[in-house]
Amino acid sequence: MIQLIHVSKTYDRRPALSDLTLDIEKGEFVLLMGPSGAGKSTLLRMLIAAEIPDEGQIFVQGKNVTKLKRSEVPFLRRKVGTVFQDFRLLSKKSVFENVALPLIVQGASSVDIRRKVTEALRAVGVDHKKDQFPTGLSAGEQQRVCIARAIVNGPIVLLADEPTGNLDPERTAEIIELFKLINARGTTVIVATHDPQVMAQINRRVIVLQEGVMVRVPAHAVQVGV
């Protein structure tokens, strides 16, 4: 499903990723652990061709991301949903309109937009908030809207970069359960975090990055499976 082969990336002579080789299977739930600056965000950005490695190759569903033409990148991103710590919702758009944006960009019909947005909002439990604006929502509700926007296309992969960074422990637990539900429906989920609480709640494969290098994970901290 996802394969990185000897991937390296450097910023201002500082390595963000160093000779990283990694395979992630279809349907896996994977945690990327590590402190800020470990290379987690760089890795996720490379999976959607927002960054290109200096060396190495990256494959998503058999497609070499490092060789994509600019015109091909939007088609890749339709298959990969993204969730960020800072929400990135448009404050002057309603919840419904925010979630509909990816479909509007693709030129989907109004009927499809209504159906898919309603399904996505229902899946994350905020369909009753569809006419509200982001500023009137709690942090947990805003993150649910972000997740709805990420899954509205029915992506094969969901990437989440520090998705619980702005949430309290209770809301964090709710968002993690939501990711588990999405994964149980067949979507490959990759969550990047430095929060040990997240790892404690997810009994899944853990990949630890430190200064751009994948390091050995203690046996008690790893459980491979979905």
C-alpha cells in the first residue's frame, strides 16, 4: 500500500529524514511517534507530494509519488485524506460548506455533495452542527469536522498530523476512537504524534522517529495488527 525506499530529506543541511525504508500495508493503523523535529510531519507531507525527497522513492498504492507530474498530484490527494492539529477550517464557511470543499473542487454534482457531506458528518457525529460556523464549535467538534472533510472523498488512506494536540484528554480519547472506527471500515490510518496518551489508547503498530531516523521500539510498546 505505502512504501518508502531509502528516503532522505534535508533542510538547511539538517536532515529531516535519513535513509528511511518503511512498508505500511493496506488496512493498517500505524502510529508515528517522536518529538517535534523528528521527521513525522515531513514523512506525511511526502505521502501527498507536498514535499519531495532529496533521495529515495515513495509509492502509494503502486504509484511512484516522487515521479508524479504536477497535474497528477490532485488525483493522489483525492485518495489520501489529511487531518491537522490546527484544524484549518474556513471561519466564514459553515460546517457543511467546509466539508463540501473537496467535492466542490472536483466538480461533484450538488446531489452527490449533499449525500456525501451528510454521510461524513453523520459518521463523525456532528451532522446536527452542519449549519454552524467553526467559531461556534468546541475544539473537539472542530476536529471532528476536519475528519469529516478528510473522509468525504472515501480515501484509501487517512493521515493525521498531531490531531489531538489542541484537545483535552477526554476529547483526545473520543478522536482516537473515531480513528479506530474509520480504520475498522478498511481505511489505512497513519497518526503522527508525540503524545504518549495516544499510544496508550491505540494497541497498534508503532514507528518511532528520532532526528529523521527510525529507531527500535521496545517490545512492550508495540502491537502489530489492525
